[in-house]
Amino acid sequence: MNPKIASFLADRIPATPCLVVDVDQVELRYCELEAALPLARIYYAVKANPALPVLQRLVALGSCFDAASWEEVSMCLEAGADSSAISFGNTIKKVSAITSAYAAGVSMFAFDCDEELDKLAIHAPGARVYCRLLVENAGADWPLSRKFGTSVEHARALMLRARDLGLDPFGLSFHVGSQQTDTASYEAAIGRAAMLFTDLAAAGLDIRMINLGGGFPTRYRDDVPEIDQFATAIGRAMTKHFGNALPETIVEPGRFIVGDAGVVSSEVVLVSRRALPGALPDDAQESVRWVYLDIGRFGGLAETEGESIKYQIRTPHDGSALGPVAIAGPTCDGADILYERSNYRLPLDLASGERVELLSTGAYVSTYCSTRFNGFAPLAEHYI
Amino acid sequence: MNPKIASFLADRIPATPCLVVDVDQVELRYCELEAALPLARIYYAVKANPALPVLQRLVALGSCFDAASWEEVSMCLEAGADSSAISFGNTIKKVSAITSAYAAGVSMFAFDCDEELDKLAIHAPGARVYCRLLVENAGADWPLSRKFGTSVEHARALMLRARDLGLDPFGLSFHVGSQQTDTASYEAAIGRAAMLFTDLAAAGLDIRMINLGGGFPTRYRDDVPEIDQFATAIGRAMTKHFGNALPETIVEPGRFIVGDAGVVSSEVVLVSRRALPGALPDDAQESVRWVYLDIGRFGGLAETEGESIKYQIRTPHDGSALGPVAIAGPTCDGADILYERSNYRLPLDLASGERVELLSTGAYVSTYCSTRFNGFAPLAEHYI
């Protein structure tokens, strides 16, 4: 475990559940990505963790920002970011949000349909806009579905229309899905975007940017490819399709930057044995051990939905004999189960009242947390 | 739609998204349930909606309360409830929560395993405890899984052990699942609990309470049985198994009391057309209309997970021509989709910027809401 966080937890013994984030680790990952992809500009995906200390550190490092809402734009400005360094990357924006962001100096907006383009033309006249393409999300542990992006054919029409509406249609984007573990997915998506890029340039558009989205994975329970492997795949694909005339290139990492900088400290509320899944309620011979933590799906670990993201768990008994467990949160909600089918094993000695740590929980935890489901207060956060 | 809420929305035009709850409607439902089940004592499931005006009204009506956490116990006390009217119904409790509740005068606790019984014996000596049985949840739109409850055989051993530990093992409970639409599920569960009840009484235990849990449904998009039908089924089963010697009977309604007292007002952020599910991204011929609201799964509508709870939606164009839609929330999260496969149809004229209402959203909405996912503020609440 991160030694700085381990010291903090040992010395301070903060009330649980809480999230502790090592801001130096955030910097380390930022620099690592910058080194791996020197030609790309980093737009940190604020939604992954919008805490002020994280944003301030990234501002100091020269990062740009990908905001999902006017509120996130505000947070970036408050942290000292220049409005020119902010992209409003959500393709679904209220008119009031577009107006506020544009008034604050933001001039870069995502879109993927005619209706959003109309709103941008009226409320952000002349702004730089980029169209999001729908690409395959195979290989992603947290795919992004059909909610975003459009076809190459439709994007072509949209980009030409954007010019006619007085906007500056300067680029294309895609997203291969979050926690993407297959480098080939970027190569395929780049090829798809490059074809359209070339086509639009030939049609006379001043197109000059490719936004590769985010998706770079954090190591959870399973190994993932190193960032250099993604960088190599991306570099190869960009060179293949654009040669030396590389467009301005953007990446929008969130999880990769903050994921492994965070640790959740949690108390074991209860350890008990229950009838095996599928067994009749009266069949008490066969049982499974349940471990209930004081954080669950509604306390911040929303990405355990469908057991998608599998966090590593540290206990005071690591190294001793293990046994299978189901792991659940503390609420009265039957859906508040973290892992029941993912073959988690925890020490047989683990008991209620003890503390465990969930590793690599810096991304998509603090903000997913419910306001007070079952009365529980939101997750406490410590940035060190 | 509820006329009082309709007037409030028309007159005040509150910022969206927001939840408006008619507290008089809460009272109406409470009284309806009391009339239907005159022999049962009502323990309102605070987790369904812990707003102070709701709790205060229920205190005034003489309701008891089912709390899921020490924090919910506190909310009830703050609203004026007597500690003797509070049941700590979560079977998973921190020692600190048991201690605080017991010190505040709460003397009624749920359990379903040996480990929790041990905690109660130490930290709530002499308390009344009741054991939760695992029963079938078929027929429930929001089932409660294998996370709670134990077998009849194990419950028997636990109840006898509770007595040996100096506790007062006074009852049994079960939960047939939330939004339960099959009256027969109560009959089956009562039969199961009654057998054990009789057995334990014969073994000399001073057992005297049956807790039927909650689960009574709210009308969402589909019709559900009237509360009288549940009351009839419950009354018949209780009489069949207990004759005239009815035990103290408890119900724990949450959704039934507050569900249809609430309306969410939401703004349409975007209406767009996208390639049909399953179609290749380039296949632009076939498309589906997407309606994006300013509230989604992470803004409070968590029970749309798996499209389980299907809210009715009102629009300014009701009565005009309808067409199929997919409905999604405003965040950049691909999982933030409300309905894609549930055959929702909305007016073809619906446009971005207009307001819609989601009916019967008084339960399990305000507290599920995330603290600030994608930067969005928690759902505003108005109690009228």
C-alpha cells in the first residue's frame, strides 16, 4: 500500500469510512502520462475526483481540464485554471450551463447531435466544437453504452453544419470506455476518426484536433497493461493515419490520474455465515461467509455495480489463511452487495470492528457517494 | 397528478431537478394503512424518506419507526419520537451504533446471526430482539437478496441462545421484498414464521411478536393490488396460523407511505436521435429518440437500476402523438440510463428546455442521490 497513506491511517486513525488521497501520487501519474504521450495535451476528467487539492495540483502542473457540467467548470476556475484550459466535454448540456461556461470564457464544447449543435450555435457563438464518434467499447470494464457518440456519416454532416452555423468545428473525439484494458481499441478508434478527419479536411474544413478520450486503466485486482503499451499503440496508429502531419491531440484521463492515489479505510461491521446462494433457506449445512463493511455501493463504491470494478482489499490478517467471502455494504438495501460472484477470499480471522483498506479508490468514489442513504453521512475525504 | 403539488410547481416554478412532497398525502396513506390493518402497529421505514416534515407528521399520527442506522434513530428523536417507538431494524450494526441507540433508550433490535447476537448481548443487555427469517422474494420489483435473514432451523437456535445471553427474544421478522405485488408472498411467509413461533413458544420462550416487514407497493407505471387485498391476505393467514391468540403484529412500510406523495420536477436537457441499439454505428437509417433529463440514476433515481422501478412521466404535451424513447440522465456516465428496454413512449413534440414530472417519487429518491457526481448538486427538496 502507498506508504504515505499507510502512515496517515496509522497515525491519525480517522473515523471510517473515509477516503485518503495522496496528492503526490496524482502528480506522479500525471507526469508519467505526460512522459508517455509527449505529443498529447492532458485534459483531466474532473468527474473522476473534483477535490480542490487535486485540481490545484494539476493546475500547477499545467494540466487542462475536461468538465462534465457548469459546476465542474466552476470548480476548475476556483482551483486557478484558465478558462482557455477547460473543455466542456459533456455532450448533454443545459442551455443555462452553456451560457454560464461561455460567459466565463470557456470556448471548447463537445456535441454529438443536431439539437446540441443548435444550442451551441445560439448560446456559444463562434466556439470551438468537436463531435463525438460512437466507437466500440469492447475490453472496457465500465463501458459507456449507446448514450453518447454518433456514426461517422452523421458526424460528417454535423461538422459541416457546425461551420454553416458559425461555429469552429475543429475536431473529433471518441471514448473507448472506462477502465479499458485492450490497447487495440484505441488503434481501431483512431483509424475510424482519421478517415473522417481526412475526409473533412478534403471538404475544406479547418479540422485540426483529435480527442482520444480517456479510459486508461488503473490496476485493481487484476493486472492491466502499462501506460507505455497504450502510448505505443496510440503513437503507431496516429503515425500510420496522419504521418508527420499530426493534429493537435488530446487525452482525457481521470481514473488513470487519481485512481491509485486513493485508499478507502473501512470498518468491518459484521462477519457472519449464511446459506449458500441457490440453496433453500433451510439448507443450513452449506454456508457462505459474509463480510459487511461500513461502506458499500451507496457509500461511494458505485462502480462495484455488476461487480465491474474489483478493488484489492487489505486486512490486518494478510498472510494468514484465507477463505471465500461475499462482501456487502452496511445498508438495509439488498442491492448493496459489492462482491458475491467474483471469488473474493479474505482471512478467516477477520472479525467485526477491525479495519480494512480498499486500494486504488481515488477515482469515481467520493462523488458517487449518496447524500445520506440509510442515514449514513457522506464519505469523509482526506487529501495529504 | 397531486393537485397540491401541481399548484406548487405552477406557482413557484422551483429550480430543477427537485422533489416536492405533499405531507398531507403521507398522512392519508398512513391512515389508510392503519384502517386496513387495525391490529398491526406501523413502524415507518425511515430510509424511504427521512425528511423532518415527514417524520414530524408521522410522530403526530402516533407512528412508530424502523431505523436503519444510529443516524436514523437520531432523526426520529429529533422529530419528537419516543425512543420506545423506535426499532433498530438493520441486522448489520456497528457496535458504536448499538451503544448510542441503547443509551438513547432504544430497546428493540433486529438480528439474524450469532455474531450480531453477541454484540447485542454485550452492548444492549436485556434488549428486546427479534430474528429475521429468510423468505422468498418472488413477486417483488426490488428484491432483497440473500444479504439478510436466516433459515428457520438457525433462527430457532439463535432465539434460544438469545435467551441464554440475557436478551429478550420476543419476536420474528421477515421481508418479502420491496414493491411486492403478490399478496400470496405474505401468506407463505406468515406460515413459515408461525411454525417457528409455535415451536419456540412450546420450547418455553416468551415469544409474542411477528414483524411482517414492509414491501407494500406504490402504483408506478403498472397497476398494483390495493392495500385492502394485502390486508385481507395477511388477516387470513394470521388467523389461520394463530387463531384468536394473535401475537403483537408489526409492519414496516416505507414506500407505501411516502411513495406517491412525491413528484420530481425535471428539465429536459436534450432530445436527440441515435442509431438503434444493436445497429452498427454507421447504420444511421434506423434510429431511436433519446430524451435526456436533468435527473438520472445518480441524481436520486437509483431504483431505475435494471429498469426495476418504472415511474410515470408527465409532460406539457400529454394527449398529443407519442413515440418510443430511451430516457437517460445528464451525466457523462454510460450507466446513467433510466429506461432503454421498457417501452417508454413520450410525446413527439417534447423538446429540450421543457419540464416534465416523474410521479410517485417520494420514496427512495432524496437519499439515494449522490453528493455531487459530475458536479451536480444534490436534489433540492420541498415539503408542502
